[in-house]
Amino acid sequence: MKDIHDKAARIRLLVFDVDGVLTDGRLIVDDNGMEYKAFFSKDGLGIKMLQKTGVNVAVITARTSNVVIHRMESLGIKHIYQGQQEKLPAFEHVLQAEGIPAEQAAYVGDDVIDLPVLLRCGLAVTVADAHSLVKQHCHWVTPHAGGRGAARDVCELIMKAQGKLQQQFAYYLGEPG
């Protein structure tokens, strides 16, 4: 676990896949073709706390959905890459845009489409219910499933490794930070 904390301590950018990571992976489509996704509010708070510590957050997803834009904008995420069947070019673009080397970036994915980025980043993370091949190639597997607390797990891991988790909790406890 020390190796994971050392990697997490260096992270300045956290990039998430959406379906299966920020959601449980189900795609709900009504008779009119309207797509719905459910996001876990505790994941959202974890992302907001992490951003307060100075870590940037981005998303890269293969699908395209207005729901994703609305949710990510509500979380203050400015780097939103949708329709990315090949995610590595988008990952390289956000690294360049933020001026961050790959070693200081973490990526959270759940399926084989995420492997090129997971193999390139400094901290490769997957969710508890990820594809078995993905689990084999990641540094860390979250205790929780995608869309059920996995994103919060990663955010808290990074904040703890950087010595900033208790400061974030202190704010909510009304303690001086």
C-alpha cells in the first residue's frame, strides 16, 4: 500500500471514465431515445473536496450525452471529452493543456477501452466491479463499485496521501483548517 500512497501523493490531475466509473454502467433509455444516467452524490462531494486541494479533474468517455455535460459542469469540471473511442489522445491533450506530466496524473477506468490510458498514467485505478483484465493492469482497485462510491474512494486516497483529507473533513466539522 505504501507504493500506492507514494503514487497518489504525486497526483495533480485525476481523470475519470464515466460509464461504469462515475455511474454504475447501466444505460437507461426511454421510448423516445432519451438517455438517463444516475450519479452518486457522495462521489460528487469527493470530487469537489479534491478540487479544493488543487488537484484538477477531467473526464474522458466513449459515449456522448448531455447528461454528462450537465453533471460535470455542476461539479466544476472543465475538461470534458466525449465520444472518445480512443481515449489516449484526449488524455494526452488534457496533460498538455494542464502542463502536467503523465506520472502526475491518475486515471480511473473499468473496461478494456481504458487500458491504453491506464498503462500510460502515473496512478492506474479501477473499480471493484471492473473487467478482470483491467484489474490485472491497475495499481489499485477501489473498495466500492462504479457509481457507488468508487470515485470517492480515489479522491480520498489522493487527499490522504497528500496530507489534505483531514483538512477537508475539518471544514465540515467547523474546525479551523
